[in-house]
Amino acid sequence: MKIKEFLSDGAITVDLKSVNKTDALKELVDLLIGAGEVDKKDKAKVVDLLTAREALGSTAIGHNVGIPHAKVDCIKSLVGAFGLSRRGVDFDSLDGEPVYIFFLLLAPQDSAGPHLKALARISRLIKDKYFRETLRQAKEKKDVVRIIETEDDKKL
């Protein structure tokens, strides 16, 4: 599975403003709303589900990366957003470090396979220090798209 299969082009930012977990989740969901992937009326429900998932254990996996995710009943297929924070977000990371790189995933309630494949794909790519550092240096949305497409093509 390629990241571009679920990452919405309209849901990418290289300038997340949030500095705490709750605001970061809201800002990432807003990206999906702006891209037409999530209905605005479902925002509170989606944020609540993401927050409930975070209560089970932080999705900040270390190396300054967070992969918040949840299953929701208001979408038909797996969707993702990408956010880059310049200042870092306190996201209760496993290694205690701030999160700069976010991949938000939302999956339909009845979809286990694609959701798990997407998490695995991102986790594999994130292990690559060069990939992480290159993403952190991205200046524009098009840079993020190019970096992800390049990695998608060579690491399948």
C-alpha cells in the first residue's frame, strides 16, 4: 500500500500552529474537512474518537513522529492527513520528545485491513532517518508530496 493511496492532497500542511495534543488533533481534522474528506458536522465526533484512542496510549511513536488514528462511522474509505510542526507538539511521546511529523489516519468502522496496512506502511517509512529529516525540512506542500511519492516508489 502506498501512502498516496490514502493521503489526501488537500489535507497536507507544513505549518501546523498547534502546540498541544488536543489542538493538533483538531487542526489535523480540519485539514480533512477542508479537503472534503470529512463533513464539518462530524468534527467533534472525530476529535472525540481520536482523543479516546490517545487515552489508551499515545500514538506518538518516537523519532518526533505521531500517527494519531481512529475508526469512525462518517467516512467510506481510509483517509489521511499530514502535518508538519515547526515548533513541535507535546504529544505524550513514548520517548518524551515533541512531535514534528504527523500522519493522521481515519478508517471506516468496518475496515481493519487497510487501516492496519496503512499504519504498518507509515511505521516502516518512518524508521528511515533520511525520510524523517527530509520531511522535516519540507518548505511547501508540494515538497511533502514529492518526498512521499519518492519513498512510496522505492520502498514497496
